[in-house]
Amino acid sequence: MRKFKWKRALLVLLLLALTGSCMPQFFYTNSGTSISHGSPGNGSLEQGYLMPYRLENAKYFSLSSYYLLGNGYLNSKVYQTLIDAYARCEETCPKIKFKYMECSSKHGGKQLIHRTHRNGMSVDFMVPKKNGEEQSTFFDHLGIWHYFLEFNSEGQLSLNSNVEIDFETMARHILALDDAARKNGLGIKKVLLQIDLKDDFYRTPSGKAVKARSIYFAKYLSPTVDKFHDDHYHIDFKLL
Ligand SMILES: [Zn+2]
């Protein structure tokens, strides 16, 4: 009987702790103008803006990352850039459902699985996937585990080679982000994508347009960083 009470007390404590961690995200209101201090690798964020969990054609990728870890915050200008870019994608990528992944925490600083993402100027975007001509979203629902998916150098998913990265859609999204960034006083500082995937990306019509705009893609990545940038592309924004 006593043991049962302890278990129940522990469960209540756990639930209270979980609720306490999620609460700030439930009641957060975006206001004012954000200030990003330092760099994505060593910085902090003031007046962060919390991305909506869901937009018309895009959604945050993980409930636990958003509510429990509180990793959906951005600089207000980056926030507006994402909102504007997804609105544009409704026209340039009709019917496509996008997912945005980890951003920063409310006040920036260290992140659990990232070396950067510390000042609200970095965002991870899930690669859009297709199976034939149709969008494939089956593997988009893995939450945090999506970071561990692996693709070969042609962009085919190791778990199912019929599913591959939709490089054309990805490039259209980056073009929309570039346009929206300029409108909001920002620029794309750099894109991180697995080195072996870049040739497939640049081969698409919109990939060629990305190249023509000289949007910078990292030319070299350490093996560890390279390994993890096949299921998503990371973008650092800069103030202009
Ligand atoms: Zn990242």
C-alpha cells in the first residue's frame, strides 16, 4: 500500500514537472523586437518570438521539442521571414506540406543536440520528400528521430529507396526564404546541406536559380556535421 502511494506521488511530481516545462510555450505572447546577441555558435536571444506550431502549409516537427524543450523560438525578423516564405510557398509549391525543425530556446544559449542555434538566427528545415511525383510524408512524423534518418548521395532514403529528397521543392523554399529575408532586413548567411547532396540540388531548375543568386552553401563540413545534414538543411540568417 505504502509502495503504491510512493508511485502515485512520483507520477504526480513527474506530471507537475512536465506541465511546468510546457507552460511557458502554452501562454507565450510574441511582442516587441528581438535582439540577437553574439553568433549562432555563442550567443543569446532577447524577446524571442515563438513560431506557431502549425501554419497553413507547414508545421513544427515535434511536440516534445516545441513544448517540453521549448526550442521553437526565433529572432522576430527570422520569425517573420519564415511566415512570409511559407505564404509564398503556397503559390510556388501548391499542395506541399513543409516541416520546420529546431530553432532556438526562449533566451538562446546552449542547445541539447546542436553546436549552434544559440541566438535565434538559425533554423533547421526538414527535407521535403517524394515518392514518384507525389509528396511522401510518411517519414515526416518521427519527431526528434527524424534527425537520425539516412539518405544516400542521390538523396534516396536508406529505409525505403522509393522515397527521395524533393530537391526542386527544397530549392523553391530556399528561394522564398531568400526573398522574405531581404524584405525583413535579413540575408541568408549560409546553408548547411550534406556535401554529397549538393550536386543533385543544383541540378534542379530552382537549384540553378539558388546558385545564380550566390546563396552560400558550406563547401566543407566535418564528418560528424556532414553526416547529420542529409535529413534537414540548416540555415543561418544574418542582419543586413
Ligand atoms: Zn541546425
